[in-house]
Amino acid sequence: MVALPSTFEFDSYQRQIDVLNRLVKISLVMNSTFTLEPLLQFIIESAAEITCAQSASILLVDDNLHALRFAAAKDPDPDRLAGIVVPVEDSIAGAILIEDRAIITDDVSRDPRHYREVDRRTSFHTHSLLGVPLRIKNKRIGVLEVLNKYQGRFNDDDVQHITILASQAAVAIENAQLVAALREAYDDLARLDQLKSNFISIASHELKTPLGVILGYATFLKEDSQGESGEHAQMVLESAQHLRNLIEGMTNLTYVDLDTSEFSVTMTPVGDILDFALADCRRLAEAKRQMVAVEGPAVSVEVMVDPQKAAMALTNVLNNAVKFTPAEGTIAVCVTAHERKSEVWIRVSDNGVGIADDQLGRVFDQFYQVEDPMTRQHDGLGLGLAIARSLLERQNGRIWAESAGLGHGTTFTLALPLAASESPG
């Protein structure tokens, strides 16, 4: 004859099932919580609940002090606890951490390791205590304690349940700390980026005034000087103009971070964008005896862009082509409407130095130079293409580069959104 479980045993089994179900739910919540303070509060409330304890607390290792510091607590004033540091030596929490095992103390008044400073400062009276280590693999990060069981004493079931909770909590705490570190790093990067922008803005503004004076006097000297003095004046003038171009490039860096609200998108003929960009490009091309050829009947087609910023993007691409194309080279500009894609493509092709296949994507990065910075033959900050991509993407455009390799020239394609009246349907 099989003996049926007693009512007490049945209640005990039911309690085990309820606690295990609760632990599953706790695990789901912890795995979806990545903010540290709410996570710690949830853990201690759950620990007190599943062990039927009056209070609970989490102490985390402070590596600098080689001690334990309260990170969260239930019932006692958490603000007063936050400043309390518990020594690893001669404390129950320290013993749990060092011995890496659960410890039950039924009467803390008889345990000399009990750190009474906590009770004194919080006006909380601790009777009994159960603590387990918080560990991740072989790393112990702290201690989880539950205090003052409401009925009876802490037992093996409590140890098992709180140990399961502690193993889940340790992983969740580390994940939350990693997320917090990532957020802090992101905030630091944002602050550094703002400092960089402020520095560039101030430096470029402060440099413009003395540079204007240098350019003015250099122009006067060049006009009034002859022979060797004239050549020296010309060198000063060319260097000052080069410095001015660098300062303008630094100033234009602000266009990389423009918000879409700063764009005035209108229906604009592609021809207007070309005329504006080519007016600036042809002057530079003529100085290198380069030929700039434009072809394509789509110049009259309208696109939906901010005309000024789209023209600036195209100007940067054209100037880049002039820079990397040798003297007497050729630059071809072809405009094609792709109605199925609802885009107009402006392709700028040159027969210059070309780009290696593994560099095609990186040429749009800020300050990136294809040439070695110590041996490069072409000047510039490496911002023109980065600015062009930023300006185009913020008005639903695209840009990409194609090249057959070094020495075979490069083609940059700017895709601009076709105006609604031009697109099918």
C-alpha cells in the first residue's frame, strides 16, 4: 500500500512549485531590465518575498577600498545605507564572499562577525541572516542577504532558492553595469564630439581675421614687386590661399551634423545644381588644364532637394575629382533619370589616380585619406566626401564610389530623389 503525502508535505511541495514558478518570472524580468537601480531594487524585493524575510540587501565589491558597499536595501533607509562600507575581514558578508558559500546565522547577537554599525545607523534590528555570494563564473562581485525570517528559521530550501536567485541576479547586474558603462562611454564620445565642433568653430573663426590681413598684404606685395621679391610674394599668397581652403574645410565640417530640419527641400532643376557646382569647379580645372565635359538630356529634370546643399555636395565631389586627376586630364559629368528608381543619377568620372577596392567605402569617412599622410601628394583634410555623403543622405539621396583600381580613375555617383511630378504615378 502506497503512503499518501501528508498535508504538511503537500503544502511543502506546493510551496516549492510556487517559488520555482516565481523564480522563472523573476528571471524573465531581470533579463529585460538594464537600468541598475531598478534592477537592484527588484532583486532584493524578490529575495525577501521568496524567503519570507523582513528585509534584504545587496552589497557589491568596492575594488578600490577592498570592501563591500551597500548597493540596495529593502525597508532600511537606502540613502543612509549607501554610505556604509562593510569590511571584508571580520564581517558575515565578508565571510560569505571570501569562503564563497551560503551562511546562515540564526542569532546575529551571538556572532562576533556581525557588523553592528549597519543596525546602529539605520535603526534596524537584525535577528537572523542568510547570505549567499553573487558570482559570475569565478568572479565574486558581491553578496545577497535576506534578514529576519518571519516564521521559523532559514533552512536549506531558502538557501537553494536564494542561491538560484543570486546566480541569475549576478548576470543581470553585470549586464546592467556593462550597459551603464556603454551609455557613459557614448555620453563621453558625444561630449568629445561637441568639444571638437566647438574647437573647430572657434579656431576657424579666430584664424580668419589674421589670415585676411596676410592675404591682403601678400596681394599688394605681389602687385608691387618684381623678380625674386615677386616670386616670394607669390609663394606667400599661395600658402595663405591654401590655409584659407583648409579653414573653410574645417568650417564646413558642421554640415556633417546638420539636422534634417535645417534643409529647405524644394523642386529644383538638376541643371541649376550643375551650374552652381561647375562654376566653382571649372576655375580649378582650368588651372590644371583639365577638360570638364557634361552630357545627358536629364539636366532639365527636377529633383526634390535643398538646392544649396545638393550643389555643395556635388561641388565637393567635383573638386575631389579635380584634385586627384593629373594635369590635362578629363572629368566627365553624366546626368541620367531613372524613373523606376524615382532618382536622378549624376555620375562624375575622372581618369585620375583611382581607388583600391578595399578603400571604396572608407573614402566617405571623416578625415580619411587614401594616401599615406606622411608621403601624400594631395593636400586637404579629407572632409569633402564625408560632407557630401552627409548632405545627400539627409535629403533622401545617396552617393557611392566605383573604381577599377589604382591608376584607372574613379566614378562617383550621386543619386537624388526625383520630384513627384517627374516620377511615374
